[in-house]
Amino acid sequence: MRVVIVVFQDNTDIAGVKYLHAYITSKGYNSSVLILPDNEPRNINAAIDYIVRADPDVVGFSAMSYDFKRAENFAKSLKQRFYKYPFVFGGVHATADPESCLETADIAVRGEGEETFLALLEAVKKGNSGSITQISGIVLKDNNKIIHTPVRQPVVDLDALPFPGHLPDNIYVVHRAGIRSIKEKAVYKRYARYEGVFLSIATSRGCPFSCNYCSNSMYKALYGNNSVRSRSVDSVISEIKAEVGGFKNILYVNFTDDCFLMHPAGWLDEFSRSYAGEINIPFVARATPRHINRENISLLKKAGLRWIFMGLQTGSDRVNKEVYGRSATAQDFLEAAKLIREFRISPWYDVILDNPYETEEDKLMTIDVLLGAKRPFQLGIFSLDYFPGTELLRRVNAEKIPVPKLGEKSYTKFESSLINYYVRMTASLPKCLVRKLVKMRNSLLGKQLGILFYCLTLFIEPFIYVWLVFQSNDFRFIRSFKVIKSFYRRSIAKLFFRDIA
Ligand code: SF4
């Protein structure tokens, strides 16, 4: 039985879909994944032609909330040329707002999809579509009535799932109206982040926290205490060994876990020994300030931890607690940042701007906290977005606070305002200069200088990044150069409109 799953991301980091693809393939289904990275009509037509030719028994659509409109429009266009029951939506958006999917699709899968999607395929294979209403974890229309079946609890034993694979068979990208395998070197380099020098692996699913703006709050509400699960160290190391052997260009292992340091001390200890002994490639991890301590940072640094991503989000403890539902304080962040610097790990700190609940005083606190953190660091600056299914969206709706609708702005582009510019300057300009500019912010001269120095910031930032890359590679020139080249080559290629044929 043939299945096609369409994904709407513009890169090959599709871990959830790779897991699903590996799982149903291991159960004997003939699965293909099609990545449709943009809205170009010729690519949409090529994707539809591919599906018509493949004549699948089931078509799945995996979408995040910000690409849901594209997914919906594509499903509608496909329906005009090809349709077999059922069209199935899955992914974060189908979990957050399943009913919106049913305007186009027949079924929405809520939560992690492996077992639910398999149960659906088995019902279709047996020609028993009547039994679909008995499958847990879905939402569907039955005689114009919307039925929510009971929540399916997530897979507990993550080790039992097949490895998703770095470059699996039967995953394609629609590129220039052609259907290209991601195994083609040029295609992979074009669509993988950083040209594929990162090997992305998850050692767990779920996050111990439930921040009000994050989709994890929705999974927490769905699964309760079952939402956080870990793999064994053996399983993680085996997966990395299986992949690294085949791809010589991998320069970092990227642990995509929401909080890698949430693993208990015994797990981290076993991992560190195995990783240092059997893999020995620099790795990247994400953590919250409260999980960082001297013991685990020292252990993981010896094992190969070289980049750490950590969220400050705001310097205001009030906003962190009352608006974002985060328990870490500015002080927790600063202590963690101090340790990160002490162990010479390259840091990447996330900050969220454009929050209607923040006063000017709150924003100034963010600047102050960042100026208190040891440098160098890279900033990831985001504009607050309001995703379906989150507590934050419920709150702004209930309080009738006007906020941009999903898709009206990009969460990667913050508003142009002096105070936002000062936040960005905290990583690159002399601290006393940033403080001075902040003090002058209400005068005409202060505003002009703010814009001038913001331009200087944009010029300095690449040098900080280069330094952090060198530090993360223990100042080995060739390795560092390869990373920098992979990072900038895509940007330069885009700039000059050069692309693969
Ligand atoms: S800590 Fe990060 S991943 Fe976890 S809920 Fe908060 S924002 Fe989401």
C-alpha cells in the first residue's frame, strides 16, 4: 500500500516526519515524503503531478501552524486532480487546531503520529473505513458532525522506534519543477541547514516546562506527565554511529531536544563517557538556565559540548513568570551564562521582543541583563507570535488585546524600534556605549546615534559568530573554516541568486 506525505518546510530538518516515514516503512508500507519548500506554481504543479503518478492510497499533509495555509491551499489544489479517502493532516497544527484541518482534509491526527497513522493505514488497507472512528488520537467528520476520539498516549519506549535516518530513502524535494532525492549531494547541500554539517538527533521527546507561548504547553495539556520521555544512551550512541560513518562532512552533532540537560545525572554521566569514547565530535545542545550547573557543564564539556542554546526571553522576572509561565529568573540566566563562559562553550541566547505585556521598564531590564552576561555570545532575537493551542493566544483573545494574526508577520523579524535595536547591540558594542545610547534614547541626537550604531552592530556580528565558531572547534582552523563556509555560502548564493540546476 502506497503512502505519500507532503511537508511544507523549506529545509530537510523534518525530524517528526522522518520518524513517521521510518515507522510506517518498517511496518511494510511503501512510504514517500515530498518536501514542497515554496509556493512557486511550477513546484506546486510538479508536486501534484508526482502524487497523481504515484497514485497513493493515503495522502498525509504535515504542517506547522505558520505553514498551515500553504498546506491547506495545496490540499485543495490536489483535490481537483486527485482524491482518495482519506486525506490526513498531522503535525503541530493538526494537534493545536484539528477542526481547521477538516475544512480540507478528512482526518486530523492529534499528537505524536506513529501509532495513530499506522492504525489508520491498517483500517484503510482492510477496506474498513467504518472502523476509523474507533481509532484513538484523531478528529474527523462523520455525517457533518465532528468527532474527537480519545487522546492516544504517546510512545513510551522511544528505543523501540526505528532510527529516522539522516538521509533516508524515498524523501524528495520539489526543486525547479523537478522531484529530486535528498540523497543527491547538491540537493542536500541546498536544502539542509548549514549545508548538512549538523547531524540532528533527539535523545528525548517533550519538555519538562510548559511556557505559555510554546507548543509544548499544548502537548503537556494533552499528555500530562507522559509528555516527557527519554531514549537510552545505547540507542542514541548507536544511531549517531550508524549515521556519522556514512557522512564524512558532519562537523557537529546537534541534539534537538528542547532541554538536553533535563536528563538525570546518571544518564548524562553514562552519555558523556560513551560519547567521548565512541563519537568524539563537537556537539550542540539546548538547555534552560535552571538545568545548568557546574557538574553537568563540566562533564558535557569534556564529552564535546561546544555550543549551548539557552533562553532568556526577557530580563523581566514579572513577564517571564506572569506572561510566559517560565520559572527561571534573570539571576538564574546570569549564573548559567557565567558557567557557560567559564567553560568556554559558545553560547546562543534567545530573546523574545514585541510583547504587548512588556512595559518600557521591562524592555530595559532585558538590555540590562544581557549587558550583565559574559561575552562573547550570539543572540537569537524573535518577535512574539501567538500560535494556536497556546495559553498565550487564549489570553490575548480573552483580554481582547490586538495582536498580529498568524502569518501576518514572521516570528524571525522583530519590529524596527530603537529599544529593540539596543537589545541587539548588547552582544556586540561596548557596554558603556550601549548604556549611554539607552540613556539618550529620547533626544534627537540619541535617536540618530542609535540608528548609526545599530548599523555598526550588523557589521560586527559576523565577526562574533566567526569567533564563536572557532572557539567551538577548539580553534582548529580547517574545521572552523568549513563551518563558516557552509553558513555563509547559502547566504551568498541567495544574495547572488545562484542556485543548483
Ligand atoms: S523551555 Fe523551551 S521548549 Fe520548553 S516549553 Fe519553554 S519554550 Fe518550550
